[in-house]
Amino acid sequence: MKVQGNKKLAYLVLLTALPSTIWATEKEDSTEDRTEVIFIEGRRNQAETEIAASTQKLLKVAGVQNDPLSSVYTMPGIVYAGGDDGGEPAIRGSSPDDNAFYIDDMPVDYIFHLFGDSIFNPNVVRDFSLYPAAFDSSYGNATGGVFDVKLRDPRNQDITTIVDASLLKTGVMVEGGITEDQAFYFSYRRSLIHLFLPEGSEDEGYTVFKAPVSDDYQGKYQWLIGDSHKLTFSMTGASDTGGINISAASEAGRVDPDSVGDLKITTRFDQQSLSWQYYGDNQKIMHINASHLAENSKESYGKGQFVNIDTEQYNLRLLFQMDWFADHKLILGSDLEQSESIYSYDVIPYYCTDHDADCESKKGERVQDSDKLKNTDIAIYLKYIWKFHRDFE
């Protein structure tokens, strides 16, 4: 009986130790055979927060001072216009007024300051495209070139402040996340040229009486709703002002005596836009963009001549994209633009053109007028893409 009891005790101890022994053996085996697994989870409404590779190359172009848009002046057929056209470029003989400018698919008045530098902080430019000709059907109101600027989305990170300062410009930028799916940034810059070109400076008959000052800002707030929706509020603006006295001894005064006197230019625009983007299955995309644009331009020169224009503009742009059978894509878009301009002027007109430089013989009588203009434009476009080979479409 005593031996039999010891057998039962040994059997009970064996049963107690057996599960832990098996578990330890399995644990050792699983540790030896374990492989690392990486899960990559994407979302259709992914925020585009990084600068495109093509834009990074533009930042390295010599002489552009870290301004990707200024690189356009290094391209053949594109020149700095200057003069009455400010810093806007002229493309292949066309007038700067023939160009069209877009920021995040919405039209604006200008994207270059009076001295040719762009109105954007390089930290917020994601992509920049120039179409000197044969541009897409989604663009309109251009016979020169189309400048399409895409601003990047805000990064969802700890709130960070960046301060930039140089001899020409200073600025500050704040960026960060608000919640897990919401982020923002805001950038403001102001030129310092007026510190190096003080009022009273004279050069070859031109005297500065209003030191040039330019500033610009960009802001964006974005909410990623679920995995398929993206809601974005953006604001963009810029202003330029400056004044010089044109004497009779200057080149401009000798060529055009009516320009002798104080020349002062003030321009400004402010734009607010709201964008909703939906990304569905099978390359289905829907975009709805709405914007409000306020523009102001004042120019005075000579003996009491002036041109003042105030414009308020509303835009609504729609885009729908879908796959149509295999290797076929259909894109349908529309654009509604409504604007109201209030203008007044007192000028001596010259009826010459870029192709007829004899302006003196086409000088008119001095005229004055003021009025209000309303305009409504509606455009619809259809794009069909057929990718019949992996290397062609």
C-alpha cells in the first residue's frame, strides 16, 4: 500500500509538470521558427504631404534663391516682363496678360511679385507645372501659358514653428496636427527690399518715394474623413506696393513725356477655397472645389492719370473620374465662374500693340470713365484616356 501510494504521488507530480514542459517546448520551437511580418496599410484619401521629386530638382537650380517657380526664367522662350506687367513672365512672344494661373485647381490673378519672385513659401509647394502650349482641356482663359501650382497637404505631427530670415525676405511657418485625422499649416512672409532701397534713392532719373514692399501668406486645414473622404480649407493671398518718381531726364520720361511724375502701384488678392474629395473603388474619384477671390489693383502715374480695378470672383469646379471598361478612363468636369468688377480710370490711351511698337503715332485723347461689369462663364469638358499598351496611353 505504501509503494502504491508513492506511485500515485509520482503520477500526480508528472501530470502537473507535463503541461508546462509542453508549453516551454512549443515556445522554444516558435521562437526558432518566428519570422518578422510587416503590415502596410494604405488609405485612398492619403494626405500628400511631401514635395514632389520634380519640385526638389527646381529648388537646386542656380540663381533661383530656393524659389521653385523662379526657375521658369531659366527656360528657353520665357522672359521676365517687368514694366507695367510687374513680375509676370512672357512666354514665346505672348503678353503676360495671356497667361493663366492656378493654385490647387482654382484660378488666381497672379503668382509672382513685382520683382519676379513667387508668392509661395517653398516649404508648402508640392508640385509645379508649366504648360507653354497644348495644355489640358481642364484649363481655360489662356492663350499664352498655364502655370499650375499644387500646395502640399499639412503634416500630422507635433506643432512646429519655422522662422526664416535672409537679406531679402523673412517669414514664419506653423504646422502640426490637431487630432488624429486633422492637421494644418500657416505661412507668412514679408520682403526686406525696402531696407536696402530706402526712400529718396535716385538712379538715372528715377527716384524712390515709396519703398517697395511685398508680402504673401498660405494656410491650409485638412480633415481626413474615414478612408475615402478628404475635406480641405485653404487660404492664399499676396500684396505688392511701391512708388518711384519718373523725371524728364529718365529714359521713360524721354520716350513718353506723359509718364513724367509719380508712379505708384498697389496690387493685392485674397482667396479662400473649400475642397471635398472622394476616392472610391476602381479609380473612381470625385472633386468639388468652391472658392472666393477678391482682387484690388491701383496704379497712378504722370499728371493725375490712374487706373483702379476691384474684382470679386466666385468659382465652382467639379470633376468626376471613373474606369470605363478595361484600360479605359473617363473624366468629366465643369467650371462655373461669376465675377463682378468695378473700375475707374483717367488715362491717355495708346492704341499700339505688342506687334506694332509705334505707339506715339497712335496716341489718343485723354479719357475718363467708371463703371461696373458682371460676367458669368460656364465651361464643360470631357476627357477620354485609352491605355492600349503598358507604355502608351
